Amino acid sequence: MSVSIMTHPLDPSMVDRQWWGFNGWKMLPMFLITGVLSVGLFIVDLNYDHSWFSGLVIVISLIQLIRMSYCSITFSYRLTSKRLLVDYGNLYSPQAAITPSDIRDVHVIAHKLDRLCGVGTVRLRLISGRTIDLVGVTWPDSVAVELNRWKTSGS
């Protein structure tokens, strides 16, 4: 894990520590389910000659690709010396900056297939009762360790 020397333009004392984003491998289980459904619908389409099944498969696949593209492009998690900045893009409400004292605990959520792909979700439970999910991060265990280190150090 590298430490960046970039500073925040509005607060020069806020030094970047880490940047994370959404990893497309997080979508693998959904793509597998979509693939199985597609094969099933294709078999049904061959047996019953209903062309709308093929259209449904195309629509489902396009929705998954658009969703993966949106998450990959817009989801970003930026850890600075003073705050964690979480951004899910324009389709979601803006998240307030998180300070180390805001965090109650940090957990990793990763299913077997997620772990095999090296991705997962880091869940932050805040003192206020809110939960923030850092979805699709690469190597979520090391991200959780870094966040816990940041939390205990206070900066």
C-alpha cells in the first residue's frame, strides 16, 4: 500500500493516504447468474420459439453491463489523514465525510466467490448508527486493516 503525497485543495493539511474504487470482479456472481438464466431462456426459446426470450436475455445483460460500468467509473473511496470521503456518483445521495472518531467498527463482507476474486465489501458502522458500505474493494481485508489503523491512530 503506497502513501500518496497529494494534498486536498481546500485543506492543505489533509494528505491523501489511500484511494480505493469499485472492482468489476465484484459483479462476477451476478454475471454467472445472468449467464445461467440466459442459457435457460435460450433453451426455452429453442423449444417454444418465443423470440421475446432472446430480447429479455439481451436486456438483462445490458443492465448488468451498465451497472458494472457505472460502479467502476463512479464509486470511489478516498482516505486522507483526517477524513474518509465516500462517493457513489450522481445517482446516490452525497455522503458526509467520515472522521476516525465517527467509526464504531469495521467488518469485511466477502462470499467465497468474492474472496476467490480478491474483492469484497468493507462495512463501517458509525457511532451515529449509520452504516457505510465500501462496495467492491480489492483485497477488503487489507482495506479493513488500514481503516482500523487509521481509526485507532486518530489520523
